[in-house]
Amino acid sequence: MQKNNRFLLSAAWILSLHALTLAFLSLFRLTEYVALHGMVESTSANPLTAFVRGVWFDNVITCYITVVPLAFTLLPAAFSLTRRWMRRATVWWYGILGSIAFMASAANIPYFAYFFKNINSSIFEWFGYAGTTAGMVTGEKSYFLYIAMFFVCTAAYVYLMVRLRRVFDRLIGKKNNNPIGFAHIIGGDNGLRKAAASLGRLCIAAAMTALCVFGIRGRTGYNPIKVSEAYYCDDAFLNQLGINPAFNLLTSALDDMRKENRELHLMPYPEAISEARQSLGITGKCDSTHVLRRYVDNSQSAVAGKKKPNVVVILMESMSASFMQTFGQKERLTPTLDSLYNNSMAFDHYYSAGIHTNHGMTASLYSFPALMFRNLMKGTVTPHRDGIPTVLHKEGYHNMFFMTHEAQYDNMKAFFTTNGYDDIYSQESYPKEEVVNSFGVSDHFLFSYALDRINETSKKYAGKKPFMATLLTISNHPPYIIPSWFKPKTKEPETQIVEYADWCVGDFLRRASRCPWYKNTVFVIMADHGKIVGKVDSELPQSYNHIPLIVFGPGVKNGRVEKLAMQVDVMPTLLSLLGISYEYDGFGVDLTHDERPLVFYSADNQIVARSHNLCYIYEPKTGNAFCYVSTPDGRLKETKPSAAFIPLRRYVFSMIQTAQYMLKRQM
């Protein structure tokens, strides 16, 4: 009986740690709900269901932690092997692995607030820039609460486990009887009874271990549990609330490593390429090496044969169109951009390729779309891309790129040097005292420094050699640093930084207008991607991809453009305005002459196609699809799938699959 009690107490010890871990994971989910409940759109969905499903997902992660203590603590206990050091080792085991799970849960709250999706394997891209990432985390004060919560919860978790261990140490006792072995089997009836009791305990221990393994699988059926099991209503936030962040991080990392998930299989390559060519108006024989190759003749352009204009491209960090009064913002945050929208070629329905800066740069400058979370600027061998910089370089332009942070971030220096830029200016180029956070210098310094270098370049070539200058801003990205001399009109840091970013662009343009090269320069102003602004309206909020595009300068006809447009269209549109002919492998259309039937873009785990009235969102890893219609006020309203969405589905599938084919062939 005493041995049975010790075995049962050993089982209770493991179960108590399991329950304690579940309780803390639920606490993190509750904190996330309290902090982000403003993202809930549905008035009918019951949030409690998200918490119930959350325990289901939490149990998967907790079973991963529990399975080892069960195997190496409870199974020996079946033979009366219960040592204190085993329980102490178990505390260490839970403490280390539990804290990792807590870290993912704590980090997920600000991550979700920023990206509107759970933390996933894309964060491993940041580990290559440990200093910058650490500076971003420690430099943003709003993150301190969740960092503190992580440490407090971890400390409380370990403390409670130590207290539980001491309780079970007393209950189980210091001494153990001799373990049951073969000698008991041959020791008569008493030995057989003891052996039978040990066998019974062993069966219970094995059954509990098997249940734990089943808990890792998460469900019966052919496939183990997947994130789609968390979806239960029409609210995008509540559907994702139930997914354990550590589970999402682990499964996304495992998916990345699986051979079958190294590429998407949306439709057969020949079918995808054929549809992509047809959508882009490409005729003639298809070269299997350059499936989208065509020659673009801009020799009849109004500026062709004249003095080549300079080009200045400004990529504004996270500048969603929703920040502008032009698109319904009530506060006056962007007077510069709003004014330019009425005095330039300005696009009302322009969308970013993805939700990360590297997506915006490869799409806008090189006309290649985003492939979910993949960084197309990185690789063991720096990728080669033909784009605006390479074409202009062949035309005799001197190309400059200005960034605020370190040149190695996202492999930028190597990538841009390889792909058409002559000079790269980065944090290493600036005075150390101007560096304000882990992302380098502030926007106003970037613009001032760039203006000086542009003036030097213009004087150096005395107008005989045109230039292209690309400026990538950063201020509208946490941690927000607003200079003390800047006096915003709003009170919240999230809107004050938008005011500052807009002012910096306006100040740069005012100062540039006094320079001799200004009147012969085409300016292109846009965002690298958007940001969550206001209420979320879908699994991928519109504000994250709907961004401004402003073009003005010689040869540019001013006026609002209602055409659908996306970042890959910048290259053919700009080169058309410049009157430059070129060979083209990109996905864009010339918006000065042509129209595209649909736009497409992606996020870490989603691909999207949309028209003026319809929006189709698809998650390749889960197979979930979401259909929306636009309301009169511009928001999205979910609707049932219908035949009207089939062209959108085929369009995004064909474009993404073709892009993947081209990437495989290293075009």
C-alpha cells in the first residue's frame, strides 16, 4: 500500500506541474485579450470559446514538456524508484522549457499588436541582427510591461514549483523500499503479488505516458492538431487568440524545414505561368528560362530623347494610407502627403506587396512580388534582381541608397551593391552622436544627410550624369524617437511619430526645391508597407497593405488615379515616364497606359487577391479561405464563398506560383 501511495503521489506531482504550466499559459492569453480586445470586431462571437480552445493548444505544448518527466520519473516510480533528485531535476526541466513557452507568449502580445498575427518562424530572420533587435526591444517602452510580465511570471512559476516539490518530498518520504525486480517473482506468492502490483503501476505509468504523447498530437484522426482548429467564428482576432504562441512558433519552424513545404503547391507550374502571362498581356513564345520576359518600348514617351530626369524614391516606413485625411483619417497627421495627393499623380487603390520592409523594396524597386515571409534579399549567394536601379545604371545614372540603420541589416549593402546601386549610405556613414536607437538615425537627419550627398553628386557630374536616390525612412517603427524640438499636435506616440515622419518629407521637399536639380527630377513617394490603423476588418487588415503612391515631376500628369495598383507596378510606370526602353521580367503593368484586372499581395502566412469590390484571403498552410466584399465606407465585410471569387483565387495562385518558379530558376 505504501508503495502504491508513493506511486500515486509521484503521478500527482507530475500532474500538478502540468496543471500549473497550463494555468500560467492561460494567464498570458488573458493578458493578451485584455491588452488587445479592441481588435475584436464580432459582437456575436463568445470569447470564452477562444480560451477553451486555447487550453487545448496550451496542452499540446505542456505535453511536450511533460512527456520526459513522465517517462523518467513516473515509470521508475512503478518500481518504487522515487528519489528527491528526480523531482529537483523535474523542476529544472519545467523551469527551462516552461520559461521558453512563457517567453513566446509574452513576446506575442506586442508582436500581434503590430503584425496582427501570432509570432512565427519569421522572427528567426531577426536573430542575424542581434544588436539591432535587442535595441528595438529595449528601446520601445511599451515592451517593458511584457518583458516584466515574463520575468515575474517565470519567477512565480519556479517559486510555486519549488514549494510543491517540498510538499511532495514530505508526503513521499525520504526513504524508499527496495525496488521490485526479478527476485520478487521467484520469491513465492508474496513476491508474485508484489510483481503484479509493480506491473499494474507500470501499466498506469505507460498509459499516462501514452496519453501525454496523444496530447502532443492533439486530436484523433489522420492529421495532428493544426492552427485551423482554433478557428471557430467570423472574428479574426478571436480565431487567433486560441493558438498558443509557442505552438505557432514551433510548427511554423518545423514546416519551414519540411521538404514539401519549401515551396508552395497552389497549381501546376505550366498552368500558373500560362495564366500569369495572359493576365500581364504577354504574347508570343514562352522562354522556359525567362517565362515573363518581354521588351518594353518606351521610345515614344514624351520625355524620350530629352535630358534624362533625375529620380528620387522615398520609401516611408509603415505609412498606411489610413493615416491620411485623404483616406478618411479624422486627425490631421499628414498635411504634406495630403497636399501632394492633390498636386501629383496620386493613386487611390495602391497596395504593398507584403508586410515587411524587404518585401516593399524588392517589389517597388525590382518588380518582384513578396512570397509570404521569405526574404528575397538574402541568401548564401546574394540574389541578383533586375529592376529600376539596374536599368538606370545601364542608362548612365549614378545610383545612391540611403538607410538609417546598419548596412548589413537584411543583407542590404550586399544586395543593393549587387543590384544597381553605386553608393550605399548607412549608420556606418553617420556621426555616432546622431544614432538614436537600434535602427540608427532619425528621419530628419537621414533627409538632411541625403540632400547634402545628392547636391555633391549633382555638382560632381554638372548635370551630365543623372542620378537616382532612394531613401528608406524608419521613424514610424518602434521604438519611436521624436526629437524634443518637434511639437506634434496629437497626444499619442503612435500618431505623433506619423506627424514627425510627414514633416520630415515636407521639409526635405521644401529644401530640395531650392536646389538646381529639383525641376528636372521625378519624385516617387510611397510606403514600404502599411500598419494596423483603427479597427481590424479582416484576417489581414486593409490598413497593412493599402498605402499611398505619389509621383510628380517633369513628364508626369497630375491627377487622382482610380486604377488598381501595386508596388510591382512602380518599375514599368516610372520607366515609362522616363522614356526608357528595357527588357522586363517583372510582374507589373505601366499604369500610365494599362490597367491590371486585380492586385495580389501576401503576409507571413497568407496570400491575397482583390478587385475594387472583392477580397480573397487564403492561408496555404491551413487551407482556410476567407471572402470579403467592400462596404460603402471602404471596410471589408465577410461573405460566403461564391463563383465570383474563383477568378481572384486563380489569379493570386498563378502569380505566386509563377514567382516561385522564377525564384527556383534564379531569374
